[in-house]
Amino acid sequence: MPTYEYECAACGHRFEKFQGMTEKAIKKCPECGKAQAQRLISGGAGVLFKGSGFYQTDYRSKGYKESASKDKSQGKPAAKSAPACAGDCKSCPSK
């Protein structure tokens, strides 16, 4: 659940509220009691990643990792990617 930031138009009090995305915005200011609190638009906290790094392959299955290391040790070349689409064919899914 996100944390929303509010500000009261009457007294200027700023506060945060931890609530679900589907909950209605708070109207009553906890400081002055007037119904003039407004939800502010803010950048949010974002996602914090700590550690040496996070990659797409970090969460692969154990079997996949074992197979990949086995291929590497046997000197097999990596799989080649498909050629880029020129965009001139009528059956191209990218159109």
C-alpha cells in the first residue's frame, strides 16, 4: 500500500497517510479539524535496490542455471537472436 501526502488548505498542515489505492482521499485535517485537506501529487519513494546488482537472470530456475553452466563448460556458443525486422512485410507482427 502506498503512502499519500496531504496538505490542509486552511492551516497549511502537511501529513502523510498509509492507505490503499482504492481508498477515498482524506478530507478532514487532523490538526485543525476542517474538511480542507487535499492529496498532493508527489514523486514517491521509488524502489530501493541494495546489493551488488540485480539482473534478469538472477531469478532463473536451478535447472536453467545448471544447464547454462554445463553449456559454458563444454564451449557451446550462445544462442543467436533473431534478425531485426525491416518493417516492409505485410505479415509482420510489429505493425
